[in-house]
Amino acid sequence: MEFQNQLYNQTTGIPDQWAHQEFEQCTFKNLDLSKALLTSVNFINCRFDDCNLLMASLEATKLNDVIFVNCKLASVNFGLCSAFSFHVDFQNCQLDYTSFASRNLKKTHFVDCSLKEARFIKCDLAGAVFKNCDLELALFADNTLTQVDFSSSYNLILDPEKNKLKKTKFSRHSLSGLLTKYDIIIS
């Protein structure tokens, strides 16, 4: 079944069944979807505002031009989502312990997000922006980081030899995070 231009909140409630449903240009606001089974759902041009999606299951879920604002998405595995037309943006979200394995994240915006211990493995992040994000213990391995902007983010530790870097932007304060593996002292 297809739903278009719908608002789902605490007053309107949520669908009885998520699996194999399609939501286009829908807004989900102030909902507790923690541990929800959102498997095989298509979200197209949708927006999630102030939602709790802690540990939600997104297996085979299509996220095409979906924005998350002020959402809790800790421990969500975006690597299980459908790779087809995958495009998301995040603003002021908690993304601690998330996984983005093998995702195309070109030009994705992470703005004012917490990404503690998030895992970016084999992702294409070309042109992505990490604006004012906490990247404490985030793992970056085998990624394309061409023209990624890390310049305003902090707690970044990244091995340049394990990622493709070209015109990647870093702040002067985060340069030590690029040299961590060498166990050197910078004063």
C-alpha cells in the first residue's frame, strides 16, 4: 500500500503494519519507533522529526531522500538498508554506534550530530559534510573520502592509509587524529 503526503504523530498514530509499505513525502513527528521492525519499507522524500528510532531494524528498507532531524538513531545498522537510491541527511541526531557499511553516502550532510563509535566501512562519502559532529572513536576504513569536510568536527581519528583522501578538509586541531597510529607527541 502507498501513503502520500501524510503526517504521522502521537495524535494520528502510526501504521498498523510497516513491512512492504511505501511512504512518499510523509512526515513522522515525535514518535517512539525504538526497536521497530521497519523492514522492507520504502521511504521516499520523507522527514523524521524528534523521533526515537533507537535500535530500529531497517533490513531491506529503502531510504531515498530521507532527512532525520533531532532523532535518536543509536545502534541502527544502515548497512542493511537497500542500496538502491540510498540518500539520507542528518541534523542534530544521535547516531552513536551506528553502522554505514558499504553505503553510498555521497554529499550526505551530518550536521551537529553525535557519531560516537559509528562505523563507516567501504563507503563512498565523496563530498559529504560532517559539520560540528562528535566523531569520538568513530571508525573509518576503506572509504572514499574525496572532498569530505571534517573541518568543524572533533574527536576525529582516521588512518589516511586506510581511506582514499583527496581535497579532504580537516581543521588544524584534528590533524593529530590523522597521526594517532604513529604514537607521536604533538605539542
